[in-house]
Amino acid sequence: MTKNDGQKTAIRFDQGPSLLLIPRFFHEIFRELGTSLEAEGVRLHKCDPNYNIWFGDGSNFKLSTDLVSMKSEIARWEGIDGYERYLRFLQECHRHHEISVKHVLRKNFPSLLNMLDLDFLRHLFQLHPFESIYSRASKYFWTERLRRVFTFGSMYLGMSPFDAPGTYSLLQYTELAEGIWYPEGGFHKVVETLVNVGRRLGVSYHFSTPISSIALSPDSRTATGVVLASGRTLTADVVICNADLVYAYNNLLPPSSTGRSYAKRSASCSSISFYWALNQQIPSLTAHNIFLASAYRESFDSIFKKHLIPTEPSFYVNVPSRIDPSAAPPNTDAVVVLVPVGHLLDNDSASHAGAGTTSTTTSTTSTTAISSSTTQHDKQTPQDWPSMLALARRTILRTIAARTGTDLVPLITHELINTPLSWRERFNLDRGAILGLSHSFFNVLAFRPATKHARIGGLYFVGASTHPGTGVPVVLAGSRIVAGEVCGDLGVGVPWEEGGEEGRGDKGTGEKGTEVGELDRVRRGPVLGMGDLGLEHQLF
């Protein structure tokens, strides 16, 4: 059941960053459905560079998976020794990534007892969960410039790099070691393909069909289906809810202390997002661009501690047409700008007049239109979103012009806008937080809302606010965990567990247990011969 369909315009936009990370998770889910991305016609394009990072002093830094390029870029600012430290940083991030995949993204943590597992505990401190991403990066990078280059990614968690656990440098690792990929046709192409595969397997979908509640048994101890907004009830043996978890507990289920407690937990940030159609291409912008605030820490404090928009925000600019020409007509560009801002302070705030579609010719007319509605809503919400929206637009356009030399204002022919209020109203995101609950230590693992309801049988949750957390590949990993949990509760086998652990181990077997040749058999430690010990020849 879905509430929303994707946007369909001549210019194609994804709702958020078009970053396909941890591609193995995407290949895995299609393989376990008996097919592949390639067989379904999904083509992935590697973005190079990963990002072009723009600084206020006029310089930029190109992040890439290419070691030759990275050696040159890092040496510009920290010399050749800086590159050696970068390789050590990658080693730590690799450890964070691989331990997290094996011990967090592949496992469930329904109770604190699961965190006492000895195998998990012996790796816990290797993940540096009690240090911030910024403090860990500072051990390897000695200039403020590179510390910012390798920590801004915490924005994808909806957290400040000064607060996000060091574990999450795994995000930088997957980008630097595996690359950033883009599905031709946009992220919605992946969704459409999964829908088609599901239909072949007998799945029925009800699009644009909102529900009013989750149906429960008379004793309220078992989920029995869903009640549509139309009043019709669809019965089911199992209900898996991927709506925002806090919204679901407080709007789709009977009132409870659990739901109220989740609504009080710290949440991730929201965003003001602009979707611009340009009448010409902008060569200075690559597929993924980051514009970092000069007052780096202050900008994050404004977002996460004051729940405001910084005077000078850090922001992300995506140009999907740079990597996929089908995203825009020839000789034009599609541009998505994501500005992280504080989430709503009050989840009952009034709707926002500036959210939606506006036709734009100059920044002056747009700003006037936005500002004209300010007085109508100042008294209805603790945050002055119309003024903040106008400020964000002016600041973004001015910053892009100053750093790239290109004024986008006269090039914008059409504009769509999402604000914290529209994220809440259209997508039912609690407080408009686009990445769900926060990812502080006491909001992850067994502390995060469980994938299975504690008192209502047959009700499961998947998404950003349950285990293992936010982000498309992480939520995919969570869907795999939930599917296995449902299979276990129903007493049926979990198909993908029959092949054992993925990859290659010490038993001389490859993927799915197939035998490997002698050249590929894994042996731990060095294998020494007499010649290695200098005993083959008497030299004295």
C-alpha cells in the first residue's frame, strides 16, 4: 500500500540525493528474487568524481575512488605524508564498514541481551561508537580543510559530524572504495523494477491508497490487516509497516506510552529542497556537488541544536542530467538542491504556503512571492518557514554564483520546493525529519525501535526509524532482516540462509558453497620455505 506516486515531469527529479551506495545490497536483493539488475534492464553508472566540494575561499576538492587523483588532491593541502595518513584512514573506515555489515546490518537487536553477544562485544570498540566522526578524522587529517572534506557525509544521517558516532565513517568508505552509482532513469527506476518483479511473483499493489489505521483483533493483540481511508478493510496474516515509524505508532495504532515516548526522541534534520529546471547546461557543476559553509561547526549547531537554518548553510547540489542525459531535455539541466535545516519543533504546526510549485523568472519575483505569505503564518508555527525559505533560496543562488562563476537565477524556468512542512504533510514524516530518528548511540541497535511490535502479534516495521537505520541501502538491509524474522515466526525457511555466508571463507569454498581451485584456496598467515629462511644456500 502506498500513499504517493512519483513525480512525472519533462524534467526528472528524485526526491532526495541520487546516491546509490553499497551496490552489493542492491545486487543481492535482486539475486535473491531470482533475477539481477542487468536482467531487469537497470543500468548503473559510476559517478566520477564522487563529489566536487566547493569552499568559501574559491578553492575546490574533487573526491574520487581513483587513488592517483586522491594522492594529488590530498598532497595539495597536506603533502605526501597526508596521503599516507589518508590510506590509514581508509583502513579504519574499511574496518568500520565490514564489521558493521557483518555484525549490525545482518543481525537484529530486539533486546539488550543481543548486544551482550561476545562476538559483537569484541568488535564494539573497533567501531569507535563513543567518539565522533570529526574527532576520528582529526587523527588522520591535520588541516581543517580535509577534516571537513572527510566528515560532511554525516549530513546523510541527519547528524552533525561533531556528534555522529565515529562508526559512521563507513559511509565515506563505501563512497571512496566502492564508488557512488546512479541508476539510469533515476532511483525510481529501481523501485519500478522491484514492482515489476513482485508482480511476476504474484504480488498485488495498491498505489495512491492511503490507510487510516492498522486493523487489530478485538483484544488488540494481533494485527489483522489495514483500514483504508475509504473505510474498506483489507485483511492480512502479517502487516509490515514501512510508513514513518513515529507517525505509525501515533496515528495508525491506538494511543500508547510507547508511541508518545518515540515522539519525544531526538530526530534527524529536515531539509528545504529546491528542484530547478534550467534552460541551459552548467558545465561547472558535476553530478554531485557539496558547498561547505565557512563557519562549519556553527552551521551544524544552528541545524541540530537550534533547529534553524544557518545564515550560511552547507548544502548539496545534484545534477542528475550530468550522468544521465534522459533526466532533462537536450542542452538543459535538472538541478536538485538539498539544504539541511532543523526539523519542526511542533508536529502540529500549520501547513506551509510556500511548499509546492512556482514558476520562476528572477530571484526578486520568487522572493517577493514567498515573503508575502510570511505574516500569514508567523503566529502559527515557532519557526518562520516562509522567511527561512526565501533566505535559503537567496543564499544558495548567491553562493553558487560566487564559487562557480555561474548565476543560475535567469536560467531557472521551473521550480518545485519541499519544506519541513511538506515533508510532514505529504510523506507523513514526524516533525518533517527526512531521515527518521537520530543515530546517536542510545538511538541505535537495541535502543532503536524494534522491527517487531512488542505487544501486537503479526506487526513488523521497516524503514529509517527502526533497526538498522536510515539510508536506502541500510533500509534494504533492514527489509532483509524483517523478511527473515517473518519467515521464522511463520515457521518457514529463510531462502537466502540456505547458501551460508556470502563471500569466501577458510574452507576452500566460494559463493554459495561451490568448490574453488588450489590457486584460490584461502590460507591464513605466511607460508615459508627453506629458501625464505636463508638455508637454501650456504653463504658463509
